[in-house]
Amino acid sequence: QQVRADLKAVFRQENPFELVNINVTHLDDKFHFLMEIVGPEVYPYDRVKALESHLAQTYSEPIVFLCIE
């Protein structure tokens, strides 16, 4: 739940992108997040990886974002 709250907080600041939905699955000892993000363009992959890296430093559990266009 805390990761969800952190993600929502990040996207409240990330205009013009909006986080519409988050799905979470725990598989292979990792949390996998599928986020529905809307905006004027495809959410940049480097921002996804930076967010993933930031959360990995914050939480002890491995976190992986699935990127689907």
C-alpha cells in the first residue's frame, strides 16, 4: 500500500502525465507493477527506470515495472 501511495504522490507532481490505475502482482520474489499512465505522449522509458531505481532504494523488496505500449 505504501508503494501505491508513493507512486500516486509522484504522479501528482508529474504534469502532464496522470496515473489512472495501478495493478500489483507478487511473482518470483518481486513485486511487479502495471501502471496505466495517460498523457500527451508515451511516458518516457528513462523516467520509468528512474522511478523503479528510486523505489528500489526506498524499499527492501525488489520492484519491477512492466512497460507495455
